[in-house]
Amino acid sequence: MELMALEGFTVGITATRRWEDQAHLLTARGAAVLHGPVLDVDVVGADPALRDATAALIQRPPDLTILCTGAGTKGWFAAAESFGAGEALLATLGRGRVLPRGPKTVAAAIEAGLDVPRHSGIERLAQVLAAARDTVPLSGARVALQLDGGEQSWLIDALRQTGAEVIAVRVYRWATPDDSAPGMRLLDAAIAQRLDAVTFTSAPAVDALFTLAARTRRTEQLQAAFAHAVAAVSVGPVTSAALRERGVRTPVEPRRARLGAMVWTVVEHLQARRRVLTLAGHTLFLQGAIALVDGEPVRLSDQERRLLAALAHRPGHVVPKAALQSADLNSRAGAHAVEMAMGRLRRKLGPAGTAIETVFRRGYRLDVATDGMAPTAS
């Protein structure tokens, strides 16, 4: 039997926008998905403030337009179309310089019909001010700033301190979900290491998950999970920086800041964890929560998976019972619970289970003939 690339792995998704696209890409490769949105997107749409800001810019065109997000750019033009000002907005912004942040915003600007460079070297909001200074003389300039869902008061203040007149354009806001249960379920699963990876498509999503953890006094537990069993996967450098600021030292990041590239990075990262072991003359292929014993699939419980992973980490070496109790996050019955779980694991692995040896008064060891990484699948 040949497993799909992500079969046996479970991935948590924090995103609100386009999470279905992400879930489809992951499940098409065999992954189980847990969706725990930690933010809501409050779309302003035809809000009077957005209408007024758009009308003011059409009446007096800006010298510079700063577009902070692709979704915001698309949303702004869609809202303008809804109140009959789409063409006027395009003509207005086209009279001045346009500064898009990041590849998704560049793509959205081009799709809207704006003339912008195909590649933007600006990824972080902190780079916007310097780029704006290099684009136009800011003193006395009229600047339209499309906000990214946060307040961004620091950027507005910094632009105004240069002498620029700033017209803030808010298309959507990040908001706390009315129902926090899905996000809490994702947090619980990550801390319990029932997830193999958690994906983040924005820096605010990182902050929101860690805010949930802080609210329940589990920040250090979440950091520990990301340091060991759970991969924190970001869509790009801005989101990676937010993870590092929250204590995640090694976020996993794609080479290109794209959703599809992020999913492929999940595939590559998790496939690198697969193992092939020879136990008691039988081949064990270990992929997440699934083991193939001589090609026959065996579904492991969370407890069994953690214990087998602890033994397979250093095959042939004795793993003390205390270390196995620590690996068994759900165990509340001490060494006896580990003994019972080991018995179930041996039975589940069938003839290969005899390779799990009890070392009297010390712990357990995995008697392995050969050990290697599994070949990569697509």
C-alpha cells in the first residue's frame, strides 16, 4: 500500500480568508485538517467613511497611494464599483505614484488596472516609510494609505511627521470572532501535540493565537509545542517575523510568499519526518499517525504515536520510563499507563511489535535492524 503525501498528518489552519482553498490543497494530499479561525474579517464595504475617503481622493487625487494588502486593494475597488466610482478611482490613483507592499498586493493592483512594478521589494510595513520617501517628496504631499486591517496609527503618524497629508482608507478590520471555540480547539490540539503543523497566513493571526494562549496562561506550552513536535508554518517573511517575536525560533517558510508554495512547504517538511525501520524482520513505514507493517496499514492513537516516536528517535537506546511518561502527554497514571500503552502498541504492530523490548527497571528500547528516512512522495 502506498500512502498519500500527507496521509497520517494533521494540520491546523488559523486563516479566515481562503481557508477552504488551503484545506482543499492539504486534504487532496491526504492530510486531516483542523480549522480554528482566530480572527474575523469585518468588511467595511460601502461604509460611509470608505465612500467619503474615496470621494475625497477622486476630488483631489493623491501624489502617492500606499497599498498595504492584496485583499484590501481588491476590496477597495469592489466597494468603489458598488457605488459607481470604480473607473474614477482607477483614473485618480493612476495620476500619482502607487506603492504596493508585497507580491499579493502587486498582483491585486495590476488586476485592478494600475501601473505598478511587477516586483515589489517591500515586504514589511516597517519598510513602507523609507520606500515612500524614495518615491515622492513627502513634505506637502497628499498620501492615500490603504490600511491592512489593524490601526497602523504609527505609520499614519510617521507619514504626517514628514509633512504629508494622509488620507486613511479602511476596507476591512481584523476582529475577534464571536465564537472563540474553534480557535480554542486548535490551541488545545497544538499544545497537546495532536497537530503536526499549524499554518499562519498573516501576522495578526499569529498575535491572535498567542493572545488566546496568554488568556489561558499557556504561552510557554504553545512555544514548547512549536519548538518540538508542531511545525509553525508561515506564508512569508512578515508572518515569520511575528512568530519569532512570539518566541518561535524556527518558523517554516516557503521560498515564495504564496498559498500554494506554503502548502508545498508543509508537504516537504512533514515528509522529512517519515521513517522506515526494520523490526523483527518486518518493515515498518512510519508516517504521522499511520504505520505500515509490511505494507498493511495500522492507525496509531495519539498516545501510541508519541511513545513509538520516542523509541524511534534513538533506535537501540533505552528510553527511561520517566521520559516516556513525559512523552505521553495524556498519561495521568504514571508508569502503569505507559506499560499498558506499550502492550497495546505491541499488539497493534503485530509481529513487528516484538521489537519493542522491556529493559528491566530501566525502560524500553526499540530493537532495530535498519533505520532510514522514507523516500519522498508527491
